[in-house]
Amino acid sequence: MAEDGDDDQDSKTENPTEKKLRDAAEKGNIPISREAPLFAAMLAFYIYVVFFLPQAAASMAATLKDLFEQPDQWRLTTPTDVLSLFTYLGWKMAAVLAPILLLLMGFGLTQSFAQHLPGFVLDRIQPKFERISLVKGLGRMFSVPGMVEFGKSLFKIIAVSVIMFLSMRGQYFGALDAMFSDPQVIFVKLSAIIREMVIILLLSTGLLAAVDILWQRYHWYQQMRMTKQEVKEENKQTQGDPIIKSRQRSAQRDRARRRMIQNVPRATLVITNPTHYAVALRYVREEMQAPMVIAKGQDLIALKIREIAQENNIPIFEDPPLARSMFAQVSVDSVIPPVFYKAVAELVQRLYAAEAKKKRRIR
């Protein structure tokens, strides 16, 4: 199984398309670092330790000092007295913990939005039996991502242990002395120790989060890579099968060609090259200000235009330079540009002269 997976991954030599990346994001398959929330939490805790904990610790120390030095002011003879004491201490503790809770929530949401905007993905919350499969679970554990996660967890455990040892080794006797001193000294000493530990933890988790974000994005992009066949299939889905599109374009050209050929009997004159090109023009003074190309063709189409023109007694003029130029520059159902006015006007004049001469002979 592992060899098949490696072979399949090796065959993915093409970069993922925008459609595949978009579809993966819609299904919730996005690179997310699990270390970023830890870094955000440590940053929130550091801000709490620096800006909120000293005042909160001093307030809590003053409360405990009053409680231990003047126990007579608290009567504990009835359940109501006990409830009052715990309520008072609860509010004091809530004032100490409220800032850290708000900071954790704020920084947690910020790091989540910084990685990806929130979205509702139903597929991620649907129950799937493969998630409780023992075989697939072991496969995930011993895969490359699983080993990476294990390495990160082991690093965090070792780092925390080392930091705790290094921090407490120098502060051990000072912490013991503080425990038997004034309550305010206890909190001040503990705050200093906690601040030192948090700084080291913040630097460690920040480095780990930066590396993990880069790794997650690289690994996710590698997983999104596609085989050549997948790229071809996606192009067929988005742009259509090239064979079918070619047939459709051919059918459209045939229909346009038939409509164009049907317009030839309406032409006033045809300019040829003499057999390679043919351009059919229509000009009626009452209908338009300049001649219009109603049909044009090359080789077989040109012969067909000549044939229809002869059947309908439409004058045919052989002018190779003019025929080639108009074929290349003027599209069907378009008025000729001014550059061709003089040349076409001479042909129209010859046409009118021939018609006038013919009418005089009839008379």
C-alpha cells in the first residue's frame, strides 16, 4: 500500500490548478498550523503577565493578607457566611482571570482569521467511518505528517521540561524563602518566575509556529499536485472535450458558410482572383451608403460563389489584387472601408454603364 501511494505521489508532476485549490478550500482541505494557536495563546499570556498580572497579583495578595491577618472580620458561623466569603473570593478571582480569558479568545480568533477566513464546511462535520478505522488510524500515525506531528510534540515536551528546569534551578531557594514571607512577596516572586518562563516559551513556540506554517503549506501544496491525466480531465470538464469542441466549431462554420452562400444571389457584383478568391458585394443606393461584403471564399468556396453568380446573372469582375485585399481585410456582413471606395466605385460605374447600354438596346 505504501509503495502504491509513493508511486501515485511520484506521478503528480503538475502544479495544482486554481480550480483544484478552490475545490479543496471549499471542502475544508486547507493548510492549518496546529502550532499557531499555541503561539497565540503564549503571546496572550505574555501580555497578561506583563500588563495585567502585577496589578492583579497585588490586589489578590492584599485580599489574602487581609483574610489571613484579620480572620475575625469574617464570620463563618452559618452557611450564609461561608457562601458570602466564597462569593467575595470568586469575584476577586474572576477579576484576575477575566483579562487572560479575553486575551486568549481574541488572539485565538485572530490567528485563525490570519491563516484562513472562516467558512462553514458541512463535509468536515459529517460522520465518516474511516475516521474510526484502526488500520487507517495507524496509517495516519506512521505517515510523514504523523511523524512530523510526533516530532513537534516531542520537541515541545523536551523544550518545556528544559525551560522548567533551567528556570526553577536558579529560583528554587528564592521561591522557598518567598513562601514563608509576606503574601505580596510571594506573588511578586512568582510573577517574575512566570514572566521569565513565558518569554522563553514564547520564543520557542514562535519559532515552531513559523516553521510549522511553512511546512504545512509546502506539504499541502505537494498533496494538491496533479498528474498529467488529471489536468487533462479537468480541462475537459471546465473547457469541454477538445474533439467535441472541434466538431462544434466545424458545425458552426458549416452553418455560417451555408448562410453566406444563400446570400450570394442578393449580390450586386462579384470580384474574383480569378479562381482562388471570390468576394460578393451588394450595393443599392436606396439601402446603403457604401457597398457591403455579403459573401467571400477561397478555392472551393470561391468556385461555388462564382457558380451561383453565373446562375443568377450576377456580373463577375476579375481583379486579383482587389479580390485578395478585400478577402483579407473585410469580414462578411461588413461595409467596405474607405480605402476600397475608388476601386469598387469604378466597378460599380462599369456595371451601371453596362446596364444603361443594355436598356438602350432594348428600346
